[in-house]
Amino acid sequence: MFVLLFVCAAPIIASYVTYYIIKPSGRTNYGAFIDQRSHPMPKLASTTLDGRPESLENYAGKWIMLKVGGGACDEACSKQLFAMRQLRTMQGKNMDRVERVWLITDKEPVDTMLIRMYDDMHMLRVSPEQLAKWLPVEAGTKLEDHIFLIDPRSNLMMRFPKDPDPRKVNKDLAKLLKASAIG
């Protein structure tokens, strides 16, 4: 009777030992997961470049790649915008499930050529104070250094490191889009 009990209980005991004592250390994601309970999406008072009110909630139902920065886009900013465009394109048939948003944190005018190059990117002006309270950054970095990912239910869920490897970001995005039935 005890042997039968042990045979039935062994898988359960093994799973608890593995999970709580051995603790697997490997991970397959490149970006850092963000606990959405600690960083709920606030109601951002944002406007388009021409001054019309528009909100991130308008893009709910799609995955959102989010970039933050000033209107005077330097070389690092241009590289991020280009990478975001390429990452979306690399998703192939799933690219329509991904939106790109640039939250501009100042009143600087955006270069007309930049607007034309990224005409399908949503550019919104928002106060930097609101973003600093919402978006978490790695130690030693700024908001402008990261690309964030928001899920179709408007939850901030992932942050990619400064100067990310596009292949690894693409791998994360592809996994998320494959696993997700929404968006």
C-alpha cells in the first residue's frame, strides 16, 4: 500500500522539489519582463503632432512597440526608429498586429524627412513627468535608451535593453505573436 502511495505521489513531490529547491535559472526571453501590477498604464494626456488629442488606448487590441524621446532625433534615436520599423516588417503576415508609437517628450519640432520616413508610426506628444512615473528603466539608463512593449490588453509587459540585438528582439516578438491569440 505504501509503495502504491509513493508511486502516485512521486511526480508531485519531484515537481515541488524541482520548482522550490532546484529553481531553474535558464530563460528564453531577451527583453526584461515588467510586472504590470507595479506599472499600470496611466491615462496619458497626449496629442498628435498637429495638436489633436489622441491616446495610447486608441491602439488597444494590438501589440505596441513604444519608444520615448525628444523631437530632435539624434543618431541613437534614428537607429531605434529604424530598428522598430524593421522589427515590425520582420513579423511578416503578423506585422499588422504590431503598432509603433513614438512618445515625444518635448515641444521640439520633428524633422519633416523623419516624419516622411516613418509615416506609418504614430507620433504623440506627452509630458515626460507622466512617463517617468510609469515606465521603469534599467539602472544607469534613461527612458530614451529603451524600447518598450505593450500587450493588446494595454499592459506594459516588456522592456528591451539599450542598443538591443534586433535578432533577439525579433525572436521575442515572434514568440509572443505566435503564442497570443489576441492582437
